[in-house]
Amino acid sequence: MTDPSGDALFPVIGGSNTRGMDILGSSLRLSDNGSTLNVTMQVIDLSHPASTALAITGANFLQYVTRWQFGNTIFYAAMENTAANGPIFYAGKAQSIDLCSVSACFPHVITYPEPTFGGTTEPGIVQCPAGPSVSNPCSVTIAVNVADVGMTPTTAAASLLEEVGGYGLAAAIQDGLETNATAEADTVPLEIDGVCCYNFKASVQNGPPPACHEADGDGDIHGARSGKASFSMDEDRCEDNDPEDVHARDVDSNMNFQSTQILSVVFDDATNSVTVVGTGTDNGNPVTFTAVAVEGPAGIGTFSLTLSDGYTNSGTLLDGSIVLH
């Protein structure tokens, strides 16, 4: 479903358009094996979250939520970002807060909790062209495990998802922190834009495939202490259906890293870079990681890796190359 541009106003009455909240479209697509529901939202410009947050008074969290009803339950998939540009992707069952002292009374505040508050972390990707515009916008896609939203791979294609809508919300606090008291104090998220609504059943009409970027690279940079540090990366599941992977080794620093789960891949065409966030192991010990690669051959391309156990290193390629498409 598409939505016209120019209607993401803040203030909502008489305000200016907020490009980072201006939703242009929403779509769903079920994978061929029925195990993954790809939830995609097009927004004019997702590449400048700090500017978007600054333009909306009190916006500490920028939330891009797609929600639907399946049976008698509301489910959602969401991306949440901050001015620091560290997006998280998650999905699950919507929750509610009753704004009175009597159980099951009205009104209700519907919340879409983050992973630490009941939501489930899902892989996700934000993709932005060098010059985001109405005709060439950014997109966010969340690859939701159907089991996390009430379905199974065998039943997903025939499942009817009703009243699918996508919303751009500005929040002072995370949804999972909302309580009766905070909701009554009006800290609930403010809707800046939305596109609603449509029904989806993959067996009747599956959605379009999400936009696909490719990131491949391997080579060496200077080690954190001495010598060389090697790396390899393959971030293009939608191109070749191979598992996404980041591997790095810095012998003189006793670092041997292997990714185990990719949580976030953010392509920035303006800087010809990709940022990969996930979990892995360093010498067998669990860590979280952030890897940033900038396209180019030896002498031009760069690679950096930061691990939660304290290892960090970055440098220009001594050999090898990084290719982004």
C-alpha cells in the first residue's frame, strides 16, 4: 500500500514535513519456505535519525511499526532508532495498558515492546540511496520468524493478516517502559505519519521482494598491536541465499572472531559503507560486535571491528577489497 508524501507533519497541526517520518509505502512478503515474513516500510529518509529526532520535540526514540490482526491478536514488527543511529529490529504480540483502576476498562494504550520487554529480536536491514527522495526513498525490512507472530511455516501462507498498517512514531521513552502512570502523564508515542490499511494472505497475493543490497569483502588491515588483522564478510542473503557472515582474526592481539547471528545491516550509499551488528564468539567466548566496511580496493577501502570484550581495530585495506552493490 502506498501513501502520499508531505503528510508527516510536526507539529501535527500547522507543522512542517518530517522527511525521516514520511512513510511512502508498506508491504509484506512471505518467504518461499514459509518461515520468514519480510515486513518492509518505505520512508523518504532514514539516513539522518539525529536530524529527525531534533525536529520532533521530546523524541528520544524513533519507531517504525507495522502492525496487523491475526485471529483475535494484534502482532507487530518494528524498527526503533535513536539519534546515535543504532537501529534495533524486533517483533511480537502487542500489549496494552488500561488507563483506569478497573480491569479491562477503556481506554487502552497499545504498546509494541522492545526485545528486553517482551518483543523478540529479528534480523533487519535499513537501506538508503545516496540522495533519498520521494522517487528514491529509504526502506526498512524486518525478517520476522513466523513463529514469533503466531504462525508456523506450514500455516503461514494460508494465514489471513488483517488491517495491516505502518506507522512512524516519536517516543520519549521506550514502549516497554510505559506504565499506567507514564501513560496518564501522556508519554505515549506520537504518531507522525501512517499508511493504513490492507489485508494480506500470501497464498492469494504475496508481496514484492524487498530491496536487496550486497556486501562482500576480505583482506588485511594493520593489527591492533602489530602485524596484520584479516577479515572476511558476506552480507547478501537475498542475492545468493548463503548465510550472512563476518569473520576476523588478529593473531598478535589474540583475537579470533566468528559471527553467529546478524541482527542489523545498514547500507549507506552516501558514504559507500555498510554497518553490521550482531553476536558472535571471540576465541569461543560470546561477544556482541559492530563491523563497519567502506567500499574500495587496497589503499582505499576500510574495515573496522569492535567487540564487547574490549577489542577494537580499524584501518585501510593493505590488500583485498570490499564491494557493495
